[in-house]
Amino acid sequence: MSHDFIRPKPLDFVILLLLAVIWGSAFGAIKIAVDSTGPFSLVAARTLIGFLALWLFLAFSGGLKLDYARLPYRRLLAIAIIGTLLPFFLISWAEQTVDSAVAGLLNGAGPLVTVLGAHFITRDELMTKGRLLGVLVGLIGIVLLMQDGLAKLGTSSIPGQLALIVAFGCYAAGNLMVRGRSLLTPVQLAASSLLISAVISVPAALWLEAPTPQDWPLPVWGALLWLAVISTAFAFSLRYILIERAGAGFMANVGYLIPVVALLIGFFLLDEEITPMTMLAMAVILISLYITRAAGIRLRKKES
């Protein structure tokens, strides 16, 4: 069977690297903010500020002129909830008990889910023995990482680590759902996703946590602004641009780089410990992603 393959261009690799740095730093920013804000309030602030930033951009660029009657509202709702709101909350909740570096490493679960989804859901990239091997090796790395988290943080970290795996699976599912949404530009799609997420998360935060933003210290506000404007508004627009340019499979390769960035930021800026087991788990997860990617390249060469 042959199917279309979008060959990545040099700019796509630049975008991929930039996204890895931005999202790798996001785990540290969440760690700084969540203890003061609470997970619901963090998500509410992140999505609301991120939406306002994109709305201003669209307002000045004429991007608010749309045929609103033709928009795929059910699809947009699913993308917002599965690809934005759920992972935002799960990651914020999890980082109350899990190191930011561990959260970044577990991001390796996302590309593995994308590989499975590309086979069973979109049929973009069919499963091969090499890809299956990569998925299995990646699962070993995730198990090693969870064992290390259990040893360092106790059983309280296990629910958080499971929540992170689900969150990165949601990101992968969101990536697979985005491809081909031609009625919206990437920025419009990111803005709609953040608007829907904010409409849900802001009332939830007010009801469940009754936040007091005036009491949040300056570093928390700095972390929130970084998360909202850079890691969310800007990076999500880049995410959708990259999916449209190079496909969800290529976008998933950001998982190669995020664990390394998150590990270094956690170590140098947040005084988080890097254990031998953490290094082993990172090596195994990166090897699994390499195996998966190499298998995909071999398949495409064979088809061409």
C-alpha cells in the first residue's frame, strides 16, 4: 500500500527544535506556579491569557473574519478538550507530586501513542516490526522511569505519573485530529481551542479553588505569562503550522528533544536530582523513539 508522505523541509526542523525548547521549559514553569495557583487556576490563567494574546493578534491581522456557520464545532470541541484542556490539567495536577524533569521524560509516551494512532486511526503510517519494537522499548523506558519516581517520591507519585502518560496520549490524539482542518488557519485553530478551554476552566477554577491572583508572587506571574503567551499561544500556533506542513508523525518527533530539555532545566534551575535510573530511562525512551523513526524512514524509502 502506498500513501502520501510529506517530506520535511529545513524550516520544519527549526520549528521542531524551537517547540522542544519551549515545551521542555514549560514543565519547569508549571512546577514554579502550580503550588501557588492550584491546577485548575493555573489552567484557567494559562488558557485565558493565551487566548487573549491570540485574539489580539487575530484582531489586528484580520483573522477574526470567518464563516462561522461552516465551522466544524463538534470537531473543534473535541480538539480543545482532548488536545488542550485535559492535558493542561493533568500535567498541572501531576506536577504537584512529580518532578518537572520526570514529567518531561514521560513526554516520550506521546510519540508512541502517535505511532499507534497513525496506524489504527488515520492510517497515515502503518505499523511495522520496527515500529512495534520501538513502542515496546519505549514502554520499558516508561516503566523504569516510574520505578525511579516511586523510589524517590513514594507511592504518591504514581497517580501523577499515570496522569502524565494519559496527558501526553491526549496531546498525541489531538495532533491526529488536527490534520486537514482547512477552514481555519493554525492561529485561528489554536485560538478556538484556547477559548473553549478557558470557557470551561475559568468557572471550574472559581468554583473549586477560589483563586486570589493578587496574592500570587512575581515569579508565579512570570511563569504563568511564559506558559500562556510563549508555551501556549505562540507554541500551539507553531504546533498546528508544523502539523499542516509536515504531518502529525513528524510533529511527534518533538518527543526526542523535550525530555532532554526538561531534564536539564529541572537539574540546573529547580535543583531536581538526576539519578542513574533517570538517565537509563531517558536513554531507553530516546532509543525507542529513534527505532520508531528509523523504521518509518525505511518504510517510506521502500514505498518510494
